[in-house]
Amino acid sequence: MAGFSGEDDDIIAGINITPLVDIILVVLIIFMVTTSYIVKAQIEIDLPKAASGQSEVQETVALQVMADGTFHMNGKASTLEKIGEWAVDAKKRNPEIRAIIAADKRVQYEKVVDLIDTIKVNGIEKFALNIVKKN
């Protein structure tokens, strides 16, 4: 038999890396697939660009969540129901309307999510979160 003689007693000192490469590729594919699900679970935020060269002025509304959990729309006290009704009418008037949301840092996270859900369910998809830059 060719190649199968009793004189070939050499030790195999090389490492076969083919199975290692196969395992690494499978792990890479698993990470790629699971990463796409993780990214989709986040809330998308459309932040306005500074120093944009647009010639038209887009209509915006300022929504605030105060420290005590109350809501304000353009500086006036409001409720989620009133904001939802306003959002439906505003979307009909201007499909490109944007909401600027500002929340006190002491407010419960749930209140901010409730406000975002209210405007998105009622048609306003474009919004930005107002922040103060750290120095």
C-alpha cells in the first residue's frame, strides 16, 4: 500500500488550524446576526444638524418634561392627551414638523418615553432631544 509503511514513525508536529478557522467564522456569523437585533431595539433619534444651509424654516414644537413630571408644550402646561391631539392636527398641516424634547435631569425616564411614544403614535416621527453640552 502506498504511503502506509511501518517505516514512517515521525511525530506529527504541525497543528491543523482548519477547524479553528471554521469555529471562528461560525462565531463571527453569530455575532453579526445578533448585533442586527440589538441595534433595532434602540429608539431612533433624529437630531437636528448645526449650521445647516437650508433655505426653508421647518416648523418645530418645544415639548418639556418638568422636574415634577408635568408636561409643557411651547412653554404652556399641557397633558399627554392634549399633546397627542395637537400632534395629529400638526401632522396634517405639516408632514415635516419636528418636536424638540427637553427633560429635566431629575425626571423619571418613564415620563420621557411616554412623551416620545405619544408623539410617535400620533404621527410625528421626527424629534430631537435637547441637551446642554458638557464642558
